[in-house]
Amino acid sequence: MSHDASTVTVRLSGGALGTTYEVACRITTSQGRTDERTIGIRVTDR
């Protein structure tokens, strides 16, 4: 995982073919506010 003032980057690997996994990212701002976003990522064959 890496981040800067406006971007978070995550590299994922593995998982079972055809399975959808939920990935959550929670941030805390410099003012102490928090925000969380969740996305579903489906594992497919390339």
C-alpha cells in the first residue's frame, strides 16, 4: 500500500476464481474526520 495527500494505491493478488471480495479503505483527514469506501472485486482469468 502507498499513499500521498490525495491517493491511496493498493496491490492485490490471489483469490479464488469467480469469487467477489470486498475491499475497504478507511482514511482519516488532518481535521480528524474519517471516511470509508468499500468496493467489490471479482477474481477473473486473464
